Amino acid sequence: MNPWFMGIDIGTGSCKCVVVDDLAHPLGFGAADYGEAENPKNKWNEQDPTAILNAMYTSAEIAIRSAKVAPSACRAISIGSALHSLMALDADGYPLTGVITWADLRSTPQAQAVREQPLANLLYTQTGCPAHAMYPLYKILWLRQERPGLFALAARFVSVKEYALEHLTGQWRVDFNVAAGSGLLNAHTLAWNPDSLALAGISPAQLSPICDPVETIPGLRPEAAERLGLPSNTPVVVGSSDAVNSSLGAGATQMDKQATCMIGTSGALRRMSGKPVLDKDARTWCYAIDAKHYLVGGSINNGGVALSWLKDLYNQMIGLSGDGKDLSFEALLNLAKEVPPGADGVLCLPFFAGERSPNWNMNAKAVFYGLTLEHDARHLARAVVEGVAFRLRSIYDVLQSQGPPIEEIRASGGFTNSPLWIQTVASVLGHELITPTWGETSCLGAALWALYGSGVIHSIEEMGQFIQVKNAIPGDHQAEQCYQKQYRLYQDLYIALQGLFRR
């Protein structure tokens, strides 16, 4: 029987799973979403942990079935998840909250209060995390101040990955990267940071033991093994976050030289480094992967979620008109394609869910600028696509100023399925984007940890050799010239609105 390995990715909008052979070739794939939220307005902010676990098992079952592999030949599983999630659990491990995601901004007042103190810079130099509401540190502080009864009952604070890992294995563990993305880990000692814990008002006993991503838990809980149809002695490699896994699955493993540009629900531009890299103005973050590798970059709250907002808006209008035909993402992007680069002068500041890197402005709101009677739905769609690309350009410029020039950019995430969107980002960055053959890079990256933990792969750098690339998308010269002018106007507009955002 040929050995196989499985990678699971718990994303913001769905769970995805891939089964691979010992060369990391995908054999089977499965995906499942989390269903409709009780309150659609909160679908990105707080999610049902039971629905997420069910989606995890469903996606894994589909992947195993589609791969047509023998269950007994599974050598290892690894699991990744979106960064910055938080759950409060009681003494019996029962959830006191849902899965509070990166998109939840209820802790903005707490983060803003810290941001205005010298403590913000101290915490950044210790943890690599700027003061922002996305970090679990500030979510815990919010619970402490705004939900004191619930906070008093909380025996443990975990990410959704830790919750799923415990459900699979019965063991509490948190890898360095997920821990680093909480704002609670010291980037230099790789231990829980005392100043962060003091601010949150919690003890190390309320957090999971920190471990290397290659640490392997020797087996599955009987109920999990039965649900997956796998032997109970199937090893589970702890692995890393979706951010790290996305870069690994895209093949961007060469320190400092390669970067990954990702647009999914959110977005990011990041590269790996052999040491902590801290920005003098705290414009970027720095998260440990293991003791010798760090992920450095910036994230944007508004990737696919911005286009999702526009799609939902159009479909609401279609519903009111009685037409009854929902507009798809593909149809919306086709509308955008009908408009030339620059959207005939329409700009979008796509801060539908606030802002992260590089300015960390928690007061920022979305803006369409330059509309006239000559513009229509097509221009709004094009402006959103370009606005997201401009956000990534602002991170790209910072990364280029921090160290060696970026020589190669790998693309990952749903935007790689849109020729328009990936061409737009390449033109805005002025840098070609290389797409891997297998587009689901986060779950493939999780599978690479399973291979690493099993001894098939021997280093993070070696993982890149297992990734095949499909093509390189260059920027369009004429579009690049247009976007250089538009980007300067975009920056001026952003600066001009700072006072209004604060008000």
C-alpha cells in the first residue's frame, strides 16, 4: 500500500483538506463551509465551533474518499488554521464564546487605548505584533472589561486550531506561529510574554503548552478516528498557521528572497526570514515559525470579503427587483473586466472591515471616490479589485525598504482563479506573480508538515522543492503606468481622510 498524508486548513469561510502522496502530489481534495450564520452581519466576526468541527470532518471524509486510498496507509495528518482567532473555554472545556475571528473589531477601544501609550511600542518590540484589535490579546482584554462575568469563568483561552487539535487528539498544544499571532508570545524567547499576560490579566496556565510545529502527537481520539475512518494510532503533526502554510504550499521557502502574495477572504504579503525583523514604525508584523524561521509581512482585512460585500449588495438589489438571479463572483469580475485600468477615475479605499497593515488604522472606513453620472456597477467592481491591490502595494513598499529586494513573488488564494485580479495585482506591484500548479496552498502547506514530521522532508527550505509552478503572470506595461498615478492619488486620498476617520 502506498503511504499518504493529509493536510487540513480551517479557513475563515470554509475548511479544506488535501490528501497527498510522499512527493506531495495531491490525490484527493475536500471542502465544506460552516453554513449560514444566525446573524448574517456577524458571519465574519464570531463563528459556531461545532459547525467548524463538522466542516473539518466532512472535508477530510470527502478528501479521503476522493483519493481512493487505504485508510491504514495514512502516515500522518497535520492541521492549520487562520491566525488571530480566540475562544474562551470553561473548566470543562465547554465554549463560553464562539470562535472570535480576526475580523471582529469589538476590541478597538482597548487596542486604541494601548496604541496611545508607550506600552504599544514595548509590546511590539517584544512580540512583533502592533497594537490592533485583531490580536487575541486585545480580545481577551475586551472580555475582561466588557464581559467580566464570562471572563471570570474562563479557564482557558485558545485558538480554533487548538480547539480542533484537542478534539482530534485529546491534547492541548499551540505551535509557535499561532501563538505568535496572538500578541501573547515573546518573539525572542519564544515563551509567553509576561507584559502581554499582565495586560490581559491572565496566567500561562490559561494558555496551551507551546511547541515546535514538527511536534507529533502519536494518535487520534477513538471518536475522531472513527469519524475519519482512520486507525487510532495515526500520528498528528501539530503544524502551523494558514499564513505559514500558504507560503509553504506556494513554494516560497527561500529566506528573504521569495515572498507570497495572498488574497482569500483577507489578504497578505509576506516573506520568511532567518531572524526577527521589526519595523521602526511598526508597520509590519513578525511571527516565529520555529526557532530558526520567522514570517515577516503585513495583512489586510479586506481581500475577498470586500468583493463579497459588493456582490451581496448587488444581489440584494436584484432580489428587490424581483429578478431572482444571484450575481456570482465570476460575473462580478467579468463586469469589472469591461472597464479599463483605473476604473475611469473611480477609487476605492476598501476598508469595509477596518485596516491592518501598514497603518493599523482601526477607525478607517470604506470609501468610493470620484463617482459621476457616467459611472456604473462595472466601475465599482473594478475599483474594489484595484483598491485591494493598492493595499498590498503599500505593504510591498515597506517590505522592500526593510531588507534585501524581493526577487520572486508566489501567488496564492482565491484571487489566482481570476485572470483579471491577478493581472491587476501584478501591474500594481510592478512585479510578476508566479502561480503554483495546485491552488489550495494552505491545505497543501499543512500536508507538507505531515511529510516533515514523518521524516520524508528534512527542512522548511526543502519543502519548496516539492512545489510545482504553473505560470508567471507579468504586469501590463500600460496598466502599470496608469496605476502609478492612481496609487499616488490613492495615498493622498487616504491621508486627507485621516481626520474624518478619527471623527
